[in-house]
Amino acid sequence: MGVLKFWFCLVLLLVVVSSSDSRLLPPTLPVKGNDELIEQAKEIIRARMQRDGMSASLYAVSDRYSPGGPDPHHH
């Protein structure tokens, strides 16, 4: 009985997969315009960071210390 269920599910899966149609989606962004879009996004982010008083190197320097523990080279 278990073998019959397996074959039934396998055949059902193959029928469902073979009956589904796939198609390619049209590109949403032009290839040539990506550089301009990225530069505009960078300018917007810089302006927002300046407006909010954040510096661009906010996360560049870390004053955190790693935990000592029994084995500091564990990770």
C-alpha cells in the first residue's frame, strides 16, 4: 500500500510540474540607466545622513573589545 501511494504521488507531481508554464519576465530596469540610478541613490543617502547628523564613517571605527573567556580564539 505504501508503494502505491509513493507512485501515485510521484506521478501526480510529474503531471503538475509538466503542466505548469514558465515565462521570462521582462527586465524592469534598463541596463544603461543602472549607473545613474545608483549614483542618485548614493546622493540621496548622503544628503539624508548629513541632514540627520550622521557621519559617513559612523560604523568604520569600532571601540568594542572581544570577550576574553576561557578560549579567546574560539571564534
